[in-house]
Amino acid sequence: MHEYSLVQALLERVEETARSHHATAVHRVTVRIGPLAGVERDLFHTAYQICRAGTLCGAAELVITGEDVVWRCEACGAEIRAGNVLACPTCGWPARLAGGDALLLERLELEVPSHV
Ligand SMILES: [Zn+2]
């Protein structure tokens, strides 16, 4: 299950960011996962609950947001929604995936002491 290694990498990244901001705790972690990211949201959540123990995310809520699958024409830049023919209606150029495969740390809410 690669969700566990993804969560480990996420937690490392979060801790790194939290430390650089002198945060004492993390309140909320928001992650964006597109439907084409190849990540099982439930597994990601479960992995998070297990892996966060002992980290700054020990009490942090995990919020998973999604994104739409979007294709784009490489020639004219027109946006082509998934479900249509994956070619530009204007140019006939094959569409390129422009959204839906995201897996990124979108937002971090940190507890930072007022005077450091
Ligand atoms: Zn086009």
C-alpha cells in the first residue's frame, strides 16, 4: 500500500515546514488529491491516523479536498472537460491532462507562539 509511504513523506514535509515557522503544533493539514492521483482516500486517511503518532500532527485534523479532471489542448490551450472526446474541438489536437492527478499539500494551519 503506497498510501503509507505517501503519508510518511507528507508528515516529513509538514514537520519541516512547521519547524521552519517555529510552530509548536499543527492544527490542520489540507491535502488535495485528484481522482487520477492513484491514491485511495480512505487508505490515505487510515495511514495518516497511524503514522501521525508522535509527530507534530498528533492532534491535527486531516482534510482531503478533491479537484476536477481537466484536459487541455496543447495547441490553443482550450480546456476540455473529461467525458468528452479527448481532442480539441477547434484544432483537433490531442488533449493533455491538465488537472485531476494532483497530490499536494494545499494548506497548513500551525500553532505558532506569538513571541519567538
Ligand atoms: Zn485547440
